[in-house]
Amino acid sequence: MSHSEENTCCLPVDTALWENITHVWNEKPFIGESIPLIFHIPMPWMIKKVVGRLWGQAQEAGAAPEMKDFLMLAHDPSPWKGEYLLAVNKDVPGANNIKLSGTYISKVFDGPFNAIPKYIKEMDSFLKTLDKVARYYYFYYTTCPKCAKKFGHNYIIAFAQL
């Protein structure tokens, strides 16, 4: 680990693994949990609590992915409710098990969390060049604010479900 990566809780992101990549999922397993939002804004302490709980459930069940395969998707079904989905290796007893199927295209953005509406517009324009339209969006917030500051990048990966 380099000196600049010391005291970080998030791993550096290899953006090449996510930039303009098509993912075809057939019942890809996740576990999920909802959190309250205020106009699409989560309370940071709620995110930490939910992520910790989901990760603990996955570890306890032997379903946690290797860190290199870590993927947590977020989406907001409404301005008042957010959902976090952690990719796992198998169903987790007692958890909210969710399977995602379909074709998704991912694209990497580097910027603030509050720029999601801008990223959606950019993603919609990109998809239009491919004659595709997003049915739904998920976002992978790759680093916490503290680590984003240390790394000098706040990579957010958009997943457009086609």
C-alpha cells in the first residue's frame, strides 16, 4: 500500500473496469436495504449504518465478495426513499435477497455526489449515440467523502439498465 493510501477505508478504483462496459446479469445476487431520504439526500450516518449491516450479513453468511469484486448499487425510487444493494456470492439467510437480471451499461463520472442529475443527462446523451435508452439508473459510489479527498477523485459509476 502506498503512503497516500494509508488510513483509507476505500480501495482505489480501476475506472477501465467500468467505463462504457456492458454487463449482462442473469439473476445476479444482491442483498438490499432501504434508507430514508430528504429530497434524495441521505443522512451520512444512515449510509454508514446500512453499509455496515449489509456487509456484516454477507460476511456472516460466507457470501461477501472479495474486495476486488465489491459492488454496492444505490438508487432512489422516490425523493424520500433510497435503496442500497450489495452484490453477494449467494443468497443470505434472513436478508432481503434481490436478483438483478438484464443488460446494463456502466460509465464513470468524477465529481460531487450532488451532480447525479447532470450525470444522468450525460449518460442519456451517451446512450442515445448507441440507440439505447435507460429504463432505470443505479449508482456505485466508489469512495466515501474522506477517501475521495485523499485519492483526489470521487468516482461515481452510473449503471443504466436498458
